Amino acid sequence: MTEGRTDPALRACFIRVAWAMAIYLLLIVAVPFMIAAWQPTGAALWLIALLPAAPMSAIFWFYGRCFAELRDEYVRLLEIRKALIATGLVLTLATAWGFLEAYAKAPHIPLYFVALAWFACHAIGSAVSALIERRTA
């Protein structure tokens, strides 16, 4: 974000992610109703159940595309740092919770929460990145 301007790749990423997130939220609400109304079985059930995974997968693709499209290398570094912090945190949390489930009888958490946790961890990554930048400035 040099000279007070936002890189066009960040704006494009925000728009793409916002649309994909809207579709994801719509599908999260619609899929249970579709399954209840149509009572599909076999491959049809699997395909319907997987519908919300498509826009979520697209969101992660859009983040990767954003990294490739960013013109400002410093902004790219900051964005990749946030994503790496988020990825490290969410993988650590998922691994730790898996051991708690296996050995300490912790309640099961559905795996689709890992992707959602990544966004919370991305916010933490943003805060950590901002702190790092303040220290080095």
C-alpha cells in the first residue's frame, strides 16, 4: 500500500472473495434444505454435500492469485506473511485438537471449521505483521 494507494490486486481479491463468501454462506444455508427436501443418496448426496466446498476452495485460489498479481513486492511480502502466520496457526490448532480428540476425549469438531479458523488466524496474522512492522520502522 505504497503512497496511500491500495494495489489493484488487493481490490480485485477483495471483490472475488466477497462474492465467493456470499455464495458459500448461501450454500451453507441451502444444502441442508436441499438434502432434506430431495433426500438424495449415493453420488448425488456427496455432490450436494460438497457444494459449499467449491466457493471456499475458490477463496483460497483467489488468495494465491492475489499474491501472484500484486505489483508491489513489499505489499506481497506483508500479505504472504499474514497468510503464512494464519496457515501455521490453523495447522497447529488442528493438529493439537486432533490429539485432544484422540487421547483426551475432546468433542469432535467438523473439519470444515479448519477453513473458517484460517480466516480468524489471518486476522491474528495481520496483527502480528503490523507489530513486526512497527518494531522494524
